[in-house]
Amino acid sequence: MRKPILAANWKMHKTISEAVAFADAFLPLVAGVTNAEIVLAPPFPQLASVAAALRGSRVLLAAQNVHPEKHGAYTGEVSPTMLTDVGCRYAIVGHSERRHIFGESSAFVARKAASLLAHDLLPIVCVGETLDEREADRTFAVLEDQLNGSLVEVPDARAAEVVIAYEPVWAIGTGRTATPAIAQEAHAMIRGWLQKRFGATGDAMRIQYGGSVKPDNVAELMAQPDIDGALVGGASLEAASFAAIARYQENSK
Ligand code: PEP
């Protein structure tokens, strides 16, 4: 049984006071959610304050990125040990904005994922095709390539700790959500790849969908057999909206 995981990716939004106000408003709204993991990923400077605000709750903290090295001359970067120190449990790696805006390769994503596992942090590894790639009928080839490259350093014994986020680039921040059927088709392909690569562990691994998830579409997405969670950008910025997403099971049949 895969525990659902609903994660908020705040990207480059919210000051410290806004982030803490979110946590204060959000926690009472999700206090009754016990059968899903809820994760908040604020920007780096807000992590410590959000960690303090979440203390004593079940809501977990994530970073939006990490550098694979533990320390060194990497100006502007943040190491996995710094993330554990501040209270993170997860870190997002390979988000399409990092791949496409900052030119990160799957090989670099692979180093980050392996380093997170080595430092007792859980990676959320993002994959997803662009609109051009989908229209050229290359979706599965792109996903396979990203999975091959990004998970190459994950030891078999640690695979169950890795979360995959399938995020079609054309659905991110566009209001254009993949239909549940389109999302499920990609998730089933990813599941098949995970099973081939990690054997039975592939069944236990969680695959989130990301791309314009909202309170009114989360339940039908989560009803798909291979969708185990959501990675949410825009709709995670308001406490009530992300709480409604985290509480989707109350509206599921
Ligand atoms: C994201 O940033 O991972 C994302 C899915 O954004 P949005 O929900 O705004 O499409």
C-alpha cells in the first residue's frame, strides 16, 4: 500500500512572515489528515522558520533543490547536510524549471538524488516531457531517458525511499492539467520502468503527478491506479487551497 504524498512547491514565493502565516493557518486545517504525507517546500531562506512553525505537526519539510557535495567552494549552493540540519526530510531534484531554465542534466540530478539518500534525505525526482516532445510522440522516450539518467545512482536497496514526480512541462503553471487518463498512461509507463529497474520495489515506489493540480481536480487524479500523490505549485500558495488538496480523500468516493 503506497501512502499518498501531497507536496507544495512554493518556488520563488513568500517572505518569512508570509511563510509562517501560511503554516499557522494551514496546520489546523490538515490536523485530521493521518493517512497521507503532507510536505511543504519553501525557498531556502524560509526553511528554518517554517521548520519551527511545523514542529510538533506531521507536516514535513522539503527543499526545492540541493547540491550533491557535502561542503566546499560552490558559491550560492546548499548541501544535503545543511538541509538535514535545518529539518528537511525531502528535497525536490530535477524540477523542469531547473532542467530547462538552469540547464541541469539528468546526470547532475542523479548525483543529487544519490547524495540525498546518502545523507538520510528523501529525493523527489521530477521527470516530464515538453509540449513539443509530446506532439512529436516522444513522451515515453523522453521519460525513459530522464529515468535512466536521473536514477542511475540510486542503490537498489534504497529505491523504495525515492519519490518520482511526473510533471508534463506543458501542464506546469499553465492551468492546463493532464486529463486523468493522460496522466495515468504516463504513470503506468513509469511504473513499468521502475518495476523493470528495481523489481518488486517498483510497486512500492510512489509517483506523484504535477501540473496545475487544484482542489477540484486532485481527487480524480488521485483515483488513478498509479498516481500516488501530487506536486503542487500555484495552488499550494494559499493555505485553504493546499489544505483542500491535502484533504482530497474527504471528497473521494
Ligand atoms: C510545479 O511547480 O511543480 C507545478 C506542478 O506547478 P503548478 O501546480 O503551478 O502547475
